[in-house]
Amino acid sequence: MVYLAQGGSWLTFGQLISTIAVFAVAVAFSHLVPKDVYGTYKFALAIVGILSITTLPGVNTYVAQAIARGAEGTFVAAIRARLLWGILGSVGALAGASYYAWNDNMQLASALAIAAVFIPFVETLGLYNTYLQSTRRFGQAIRFFVAVQLGSALSLIATMFLTTNVVILLLAYFVPPTLLRLYFLRKTLRTFPPNAELDTSAIGYGAHLSVIGVVGQIVSYIDTVLLFHFLGPIQVAIYSFALAPTEQMRALFSKNLPTLALPKMAQRSFIEIDRMLIRRMAFLAALGIAITLVYAVASPALYAFIFPQYLASVHYSQMLAALIVITLPSSLLATALQAKLHAIPPGWLYWAVVPDALHIGALIALLPVIGIWGVIVSKAIENLSAFVISLIQWYLLHRKNTSLEHAASDTR
């Protein structure tokens, strides 16, 4: 309980500051930037998000639990690997820039050319956050996190007062956080040097996770890309403002607990984890219902007061908020699986492709017919199927390993 209170207070503070920063940026975008410009800006970031799969983001999942087990040297090896592989993303961005230049869309061509410079660095340099949290240095991690969030937000807001040019806005998005993360990475390595112990399977396993996560990474951004191509940048802007509040709520309530739980779960047995898992998942589902109901009542007035230009987003946002009922317990279940990643057969990892494939299939079928509602239905299908699959995986993994733990206990 002391661990939860100390770590949770830092993480809650960090997420609160992040939410305030994101909220301030959203308000600035809604009042200062035209909808079509904002939609184009979000489309460019979606393309960057898809290409960033080449930086092996799946490595973070394995590195976190490797560090929690004492193999801190894995942290440095992961940074090197992610930087090298990220060059492929830069090549892809340059190819996209050439395509748009060939089609006389110099705005998107310039945007992707800028992105090509930053793709290997912008997320990879932030791996120090995983290192600090996995070694339970939550206070230091959150101080760095808050500095990056505030620096990025202030840069974007200041730029919006000067110009609404998409290319300059993207520079304001990329440059400050990249420089800040580079500074904090160097500071982390000097202040908290990792030990030399290395989990040699981390990069290979992380690359495996990243390959499996290609579909998931595409799913995270494909709705924006398809909305842009089928319905145009204004519909992208409306959907983005419907999604933003619910994403912040989900992050506020579902990210902190898994971050705290992972280092503890990595050191506990399957029997110990299972004793509390179902009970706490039920509590999180009830919390999700309460959040959804409060948001459904409050959101019309909030949008009218804060985002009057985006009242069309309200009903979409209310339905997206309902997904919190699934994502909160699902996040804890996913953490339990992540904590025992070394015990999961590699073939099981491909189960994660199923929810993503269902999402893409539903999106392609429904978006051209019912627009943004098609995106929302496809996200609901993805979230529900992912939760069911995780439940099945945990049941099978728990049943197998519990018998082994009992046998080891009887032998002793």
C-alpha cells in the first residue's frame, strides 16, 4: 500500500499535467487553427505513427520486464537497436514525400520530409522513461515526463499564435520534445547508470513483438488515414476532437495502475497474481461505468463552453467514452500477461492480430457507409475481442503454470 501510494501519487500527478497540457493544446487548435488545416496536421501525424513501427516499439514491452528483473543493460542495447531500425521509417517517409511531391501536394510532401528526420529519434529517446519506471524511480520519471509535455505544449501553442502553416506546426511538434528527450536520456545515463546485465533475448523478442504489432500500429492510425481519404480533413478534425477527451480519460485511469503493477507482478507467482486479478478487474469495470455515465451527462455542456466549433463531435465522444468500461479492466489483464511475457509461447503472440484484423475489416466495410460511426463500431469490436482473447490467454497460461508452481512447492 505504501508502494502504491508513493508511486501512484507521482504517476497521477504526471498524467494530470499531461492531461492539462493536451487540453490546452486542443483548446488552442480549436480556436486558432481552421478545421481543414487541423485535419491535415492529424493526417500527417497518422502517417508518421504508422511508419514509426520500424523503430521496434514492441521492444519496450520486453525491456520493461527485463529491467524489472535486474537486466538493466538491456536498456542501452534497446536504444541502439531502435535508432538503427528507425532509419527504415525515415526511408518510408521520404518515399511518401516523393509521392505527394509527384502529385503536386507540396504541403504533405514537406510534412513527410520533416517527419523523416525525426522518426528514429522522437519515441526512441524517451526509452529512459521505461527504464526509470521499471527501476521504481517514479519521481524522476515523472519530472522528466512533465518537462517534455509542458515544453511540447508551450511550443505548439506559441506557434499557433504566429501561423497556421501545417509544416511549421509539425516542426513545433517534433523539435522541442526530441531535444528534451535527448537531454533527459543523457542525464538518466549519467545519474542512474544501468548495470551490465543484459537479457540477450530482449531485442529479438521485442522485434518479434513489433512485427506482430504492425497490424496494431496500423490500426491505431488507419481510421484517421481512411477518414482523410474518404471524407476529407474536416471529418478528421471532428473525429479527433471526439476522441481526444476519451483518450485522456482512458490514459488517466488505465495507464498509472499498469505502470505500478508491472514491477510487482514480474516478481510474483501466477498463483499470487490470480488471487487478486478478477476482483480488481471487476472494480475497474464498475469504475468505467461510473466515468461513462458522468461524461455522458457533462459532455454537451463542456463542448458548448470549451469547443463550440466542434459540437458535432459530442455524440461520437459519448459513445467512445463507453469503451472505457472495457479498456480499464483490460489494461490490468494485459499487465498481468506482460509481467509473465517470458512464460508465453511465441506463437500465442499472434493472437493479438485477431482484434486488429477485425477492426480493419469492420472499418473498411463500415466507414464508407456510415462515416465516423463506422470507426466507433470498429473500435468497439476491437476492444471487446482483445479483452476476450486476453482472458483466454490468461486462463490457459495460469492453468499451466499454476500446476508447475504447485509441483515445485511440493518438491521443496
